[in-house]
Amino acid sequence: MSQRGNILLYGLLVLAILGVLSGIGYAIYDAGRKAERAEWQARETRIAGETALKLEAANKRVRETEQAIAAAIEDASIWYQGKLKEKDNALNIALNGLRAGTGRLFVTARCPAPGGDLATGPAAGAGGRDGPTRAELSAADSEFLLRLGAEADGIVHQLTACQAVIRADRRPR
């Protein structure tokens, strides 16, 4: 072979070696990139898993808090409904007793002097006109006072139930 053929052969050999070396270089680069990508994906997967666990725990705490609040509100409602029934039963018993004549309401009263004036009347006697005595209320007045007292009790029970709901809602989370 001639010298020119040898140079051509060496040139082709150098090009082949450069091609092989660049192929090897690319393979190494690609392997490093894939390893880096796998490492990045593994880190991202780990972070996503940890985040999912934290979110699940937070959601569980929120559900538990909501359930506790709902239970406290339900307890307040049950208590309130019971108190309403208790109040209504007590009112009905008192009204039935009043109507049957077995229950009566009295007030403490002072009897006026014969002239209508306690201060100018004669000295106190044994009749109790200057001391406290009891006077029976009419049936209508008794019923009015019983209903008014029951209504006031109902308002107290309602406010107590409202306070229980507010306490449940403001419970530390």
C-alpha cells in the first residue's frame, strides 16, 4: 500500500476510534443522566409519600375534631330535648293539679286595716292583720304564673344548650 492509503487507513481508524469513544462517552453521560433522574424520581416519590402521610394524618385529625364537635352538639341537643319534655311534664302536672283543686298557689300578703290603711289602723291583734299571711291566687293567675315560670325555665334550658354548642365549637383543635 502506498503512503496515501496508509494515511487514509489511519484517518479512518482515528475516526472509528473517535466514534467509539464518543459512543462510550454518550453511554456514560446517558447512564449518569438516568442515574440522576432515578435518584431525583426516588427523592420526589419519597417526598410525595411523606406529604401524603402528613395530609392523611391532618385529615384524620380534622375528621376526629368534627366528629367530637358533632357529638358534643348532639349531646347538647339530646339534653335540651329532654329538659323541654321534663319542663312540659312538670307544667302539665302543676296545671292538672290546679284544675283538680289539689294544687294551689299562694302569695304572702298583709291584710289591710278596716279603713284600708295599715299605718292608721288599731294595734295588732291576734288576727294577723299586721303580720304576713298567705293569700290564695285565683286559678287564672296561678295558671299564668305557672306558664310564665315554665317559659322562663325553657329559656334557661335553651341558653344552656346554646352555651354547650358554643363551647363545642370553640374547643381547641
